[in-house]
Amino acid sequence: MKSPIYNIIHTTCHTNWGGLEKRVLNESLWMSDKGHRVSIIAPEKTPLLQKAQRHGLNVHPMAFKRLSALSDYRRLIRIFNHEKPDILNTHGNTDSKIALPAAKKAHIPLRILSRHISAPVNGSWYNGLLYKKLSHYTFTTADYTKRHLQEVFHLSDHQVFSMPSGIIEPEHLNPKDDEREALAAKLNLASPTHFIGFAGRVSQDKGVDILLNGFHQASGRIPHHLVIAGTGETSYLHRLSQLARDLKIEDRVHFLGFQENVWPFYRSLDCKILPSLAGFEGVPQALLEAMYARCPVIGSKTGGIADIITHNDTGLLFQVGHPDELCKMILKTIENPAKTLERSQKAEKKVKTGHTIDIMGLKIIDIYQNHLGNI
């Protein structure tokens, strides 16, 4: 039997370009490729809306500000009544509070609230309304978050689903040595220079200062350079640069800025590190991508990071905020190449068999069909 074609709307109040926005776009493009109609409602001139428009998706600019909440609510009802979607999926705090009531008012048959981070949610009456009455299901990106929401709101396994972002597999991966030499040439460094690195939003909650301190402690025993790919607030980037100078490692720390194509970066590294602080991470897409690229990984033991990294099996974990423990994991990775290779091969298999865009998309379609088929 041919699968039904759905009309799907995603909303988000977020204005940056990170894992959340990447997830929304990738999922939308996958659904569109399967014949479904997809619309995205987000603040005007944001990277997500611009990229979605370039890909030919239907878009609606929406402020999603506190002062515009009433006008946004009324406009959403008009959009919903005109487009008659089968499914609404919200992705941020502010848009969920506006779009879910509007969707219920417009009688959208399936309403989903996606929770992308692992920060605790308080059990207020209004949050209870969002998670138990206004939405039919909650999608989280980590088992950690799923368990937390079940405990706070007494949700069953049929109401909340852990749905980590599926990666889009690259057409090919270049040899690691080639990408390492290309990065060294880009940074005007001699070959063979080796690298460990970070990719993502460069911010306090990602623990990048912890990374610099951990690298500093390990730097006397390894020849590697540290490369940081991503953007962040200017003040924090300046603090990191000053920290590198204070630690006297500035000649071995490099800030690359945003990288549109992350696959060459991951292939150039001997280790990718995600030192996030407590309570912020789902299962990070950047971590899944690195694992797919057979790049050894180290992560802090928090949120969804521990869902995807099994210590000493698919990677290494260290206690949040402890650069001395991170140093030990860096040395363990670099100084034991045979064990590190074994872990990276297991990590690649884990992603290929459980965390691709096709696997994620089919799981979501199954939920759509089970719900809408029973109405």
C-alpha cells in the first residue's frame, strides 16, 4: 500500500544556525524528497529560513517575540486554516507556547513538541498543558531528556519518543592523511602536523575553555595542534584567545570560524572533543558526524552525549568541567592508536546502523501513520 502524503509545518523561534536548525532543515528536505509538503515558520532573515527558501520549501517569516505573541497567534491560525496541515512540529520554547494553542484552535490532527536540549523542565501547570494537552507527542533528541520528561509529567512511552537527529551521509570521504595535510597547508603549518579539534557553537555552555585547559595539560606529551571550528560571541572568542595566550599555547590553537562542509574537518582530526557543560546537550549531530567519519571522539558525561558514547567502546567520556580528566582521555586516545581505531570503527557502525537521516525519517513517518491512521 502506498504511504499517504502529509502536509507538515515546522516552527522555531531560534535565530542561529546550529544543530537544532540543521535538524529541522534536514528532516524537512528528507520529507519533501519523499513527496510530502513541508513549510517552515521562523524569524525573518534567519539562516534556517533563507536555506529553506533556497531549497524550494514553503516558508513564513514570524517574529515569535513576547511583544508580538498575540498577533503571531492570530496569524498562525490564519496560516493553519489556509494550509490545513496534518502535522505541526514546534522546536523552541516561545514558538511552542504560541503555535501549539493556535494549532489546537485550528484543529490540526497531529501536534508534536520537539525538545532538543537536555536542560531540566519544571513541572509548572503551563508546561504540563504544553506537554500533556496541547501536544500529542514529544520528540526528544536523547534518552536522558525522555526519561526526565516522563518523570516530571508522567508521560508514557507512547507519548514521548527519543529521536536523535539523523545525519545525511556524505557521497564520499577523502583519506585522512590528505585532509590532515590540506588543513596544515591552510594554516601554514609544516607537514605532518597532527590535530585534535572541536566543531560547533563556540560558547561557554559548550565548555570550550575547558577544552583549552585540558589541551594545555596534555600539550607537553603530544605534538598536536588544537583547531576550533565554529562561531560564537565576539567577547567569548576574545576570552578564549586570551586564555590561549595566558596558557602559552597560542601558537598551537587555531580558530577556523564556520565550516560549511564539516566532513574534511573531521577527517583531518586525530580526535574530536565535545566538552559541554551539564544540562545542555541532546545527542549532538556534530558528534554523530564525527563518529561516522571514523574520527575518534571524547565527550563530557552529560545529557545525550553519554547516550551515543559508550565509554571505552565507541569513545571516551570525562566528568563535566574537569580539564585534568579530559587531559587523560586525550592522552589515552593519542597514545593508544590500536584501541582508538577499534573504538572509532565501533562508533562508525553505531551511527550507520542507527542514526542516519533515512532511519530517523522512517521512524517519524511510522509515528505519523500510527496516529493519523487511527483518527
